[in-house]
Amino acid sequence: MEPFRLHILGCGSALPTMRHFSSMQVVECRGKLYMIDCGEGAQIQLRRSSLSFEKLGHIFISHIHGDHCFGLIGLISTFGLLGRVSTLHIHAPAQLGTMLKAQLDMFFNYDIGYQVEFHAVDTYSRQVIFEDRSLSVESIPLEHRMPCCGFLFREKPQLPHIRRDMIDMYGIPVSQINNIKNGQGYTLSDGTYIEHERLVSPPDAPRSYAYCSDTRYMPQLHQQVEGVSTLYHESTYAQDKLASAEKYFHSTAAQAAMVAREARVGKLLLGHYSARYDDESVLLREAQAIFPNAFLTNEKDIFDI
């Protein structure tokens, strides 16, 4: 099975501490990298993660609060200094497009060596905002103090696995492997036809990752992330700060766990911790009491999706 992984570069909230960077993650799928949110110090964290700068082609910004996008212009600058030539695609709420253009015009009134292409995302509707041969990315409308959305990464179905034992038994040439993977059978020299189903085993089930950034608790959100392999849901507060969560349009760890439980996801990742917590274990305990397969995220963590 090809890698489909999540790299945590930052998991803090709007008041970063010495322990955490602001929100930023990288999804790795079939040799390509996709960044989700881009807090301050993104270029530093990306280098520390040993991920290839050149393999990062798309950045998805959930909303334009600073702790989710202040690292963008620094990362763009670093790419230019490193000699990037491939286009960088930014997918974000429309408001960021104007600000990004102003920053690029102000700070880079010369050729930075590559194109930055902006794609406006409608945060109020569910839609496919990116798709290639490996995966699709959909927006997930969220409820925050400003236009905000999450992102759902879905791996495209793969071809079935070749049964090497059957290939060897029938002496089928290697040149026919791709045809068989794509649904064909094979006819032996004596005229015997071997059906496709006997030569392959089922493909791995497609994996999926849902990123639910800053949002208040949404009772119906589980319908948007039903059955995903891995769910990241912000967990800014513990339940004793429920009033603060409601006031500032954030969620508690318990509420994140409720979404995971109702959606029947594979595992739940917690993050976007309030700076008030020196030890986030209180958040983990609250979540695991409702959804046992919950985990804290920390910088440099890598999760198999």
C-alpha cells in the first residue's frame, strides 16, 4: 500500500507558546505533498520535517485568521530563494486573494521565478476544489467568527493487486500485467481463457482524511465526515471552558469526540490547543472517554491515514 500520511508541523492556536507552532499540516499522498494551513514559521517547520519543498504544489487555507496564514508569504519567499520553478497553487477563501496579491506586489516587485496561482474557495458550500489522479479534495463548511471551511482528502480507488502465484502458475508474461490490472483476462496458448478475477485480489480500500479547522460544535458535522479513516477536529478547550468555546466559536475536546463517534471515523486527532494548557492530557482524557481511539497531535508527529 502506498503511503498516505499526515505530518504535523504545528498544532497551536492563535496564541502560540514555546511548545507549539501555529496550525499547519502536510498530507503526503503517492509522492505528492499538500499543505493545510500555513502558520508562522512554516518554512522552518517544513525544513525540520525533512519534506521536499519541490513536492509541495498546493496549499489549502481554511480561513484568514493569522495563525492559519501568516506563514504563507515567508514560505513563498523561501521557495523563490531556493530556485523553485513549478507553479504553487493556493486554495483559500476569496478574501485572501486580494491580500496575497498586495503582498506579492509589495515585497516581490521582481520575478520570483515561479507562478503563484490563487483559487478562491466558497466556504459556504460543499464542493470538490481540487482533483488529480491520486486524490480529490472537498471543502467542508464550518462555523467560525469569519468564513471558514475544512477539507476532506479522498484517495482515488487503486487498481487490484496482481496474484503473483497465479501469474507464475499460468506463465503469463510480464507485458500483460497492466492489461490484467485494468480488467482483462488472459488466453493461454491452448485456448484456455483465464478470467480476470482469478488473476487479481481486491485493491486496498481508499483512505480519507478530514481536517476540521476552527469551528464551534456543529451537531450535523458528522454527516460531512461520515466514515473517514482519520478525522482532525480542533479541540481548543476542555469542557470546563465550554462558555469560552461557544463565545469564540471553538470546540472542546469532548465535542470533537462526539463528532468522531457519530461519524464512525477510524481515529480522531486533536489539536489547536489553547495556550492556557501546559499539559494537553486533560483534553485527551475528555476525548477518549467518548471516543477511545483519539490522539493528541504534536509537532513532528506522523500519522498513517
